Amino acid sequence: MTTEFARARSAEQRAARRSAILHTAAQELGGGTRVADLSLNELARRVGLAKSNVLRYFETREAVLLSLLDEVYGEWLDALEGELGAGGSAGGSGRPPSAAPAVVERIADAIARTVAERPVLAELVANSTTVLEHNVSAQIAADYKRRAFAQAMRLVQIVERQLGELPDASRLVLAASVNLVIGGAWGMCRPSPGMARAYEQHPELAAMRLDYRQSLHELVATTLAGLLSRPASEQLLSVVDVGGRP
């Protein structure tokens, strides 16, 4: 039975209500609920608030999920930085060519492992541009994009500590590509019930069923190797927003 919270009056109480809403949304997605199936009514019921009270803290369901994406993305970057360490073997802009393949594999493994452990992150990134960025005000959208850009640049810096400094064009490609891989591979690795049964009933189709962590590793490693081998002059000078993150 839903029990509505007493109205929050202090800044601390309002922050606690926002945190409770985000925590509940994360629990629902972490339990296997897809973004498409998580309604504002259901979220309100789960958190113990009336829908109108949830809207006191977030203007829409999508605004809730954008805030959650910002939170879980930051937590992922903390974990990735912890996996790779504060510094790498390549100092400054120099990177020994003979060491690059091993470093690339280490980075790809860390990204794949830490993302695969975070299905909520993957689900949100996969839905960011097609769902989450819709039905929000310009102010919410702008605030989210500023935070997303800062996090994208932090991701690049974490990688650069291992590989050395990348050209500006490569940095933009790296940030966009990692997020494209996180979201795109997630959708491909979560087949519909009918498709899952098809894989089970037709062994010749089994190769089409991808493993998420392995897919992340291969695609990230390929991206990094390509960025290291291509001259900066041949890379994109600007990158459109991919996967909801610049």
C-alpha cells in the first residue's frame, strides 16, 4: 500500500525526496524493467508518492531518468578511474608504439567490465537520445548537456592518462564512440522474447546472439586502435551528439 511522504519543507528534505525518486528508478531498471515500461505513475507508486508530488521535484519522467543517467555515469567514471589508476605508462603526448596494443586491450577490458556490471547505465545510455531527451524543457536539456559534456571530457582524460594526449578531433570521436557502443551494443545484446526463442530453437543462428561484455571490449578496442593509427587530419573535426552524450 502506498504511503505518501510528508511534504518536504527544508532543502535537506527536498534533496532526500529527489534522492528517493532516483534510487527507486534505479532499482526498477536494475531489476530488469526497461525504460519504455517504467511509467511515471508506476515510479510514483513505488517510491510512495502521488504522481503530482513526484512532479514537484522533476518536471517529467524523462527528467527523472536524465538525472539518474548523470548520476550513474559519474559513478561509472569513478569506477573506471579506479580500475585504470590515476596515471598510465604513457606520459604526456608520447606513447611507445610497441606498448600501444597492450594498453588498448587493458583500457577496452576495463571499460567493458565496468559497463557490463552496470545494466542501469547501459539501459539509460541506449535510450538517451530516442526517449530521455524528449519531453523536457530547454533548461533541463541544457543543464543535462553541460554535465554530459563535462563527463565525456573526463572519460577522455581517463583514457589519455593511459595512452597519452590525443588530438582534439580524436578526443571528440572517442567520447562519442564509447557512448555509441554502450548504448548500441546494449540493444543488440537484449533480444526480444521471440528472438531469444529463435536462437534457442535454431542453433545455426546462435552466432547472432552477442555477449555484451565481449562486444564492448571488441568495439572499444577497435575504436582506440583506429584513433591511434589514423592521422588526425583524416579524422572528423566535429562530432554530432551520439548516444545522448557529446
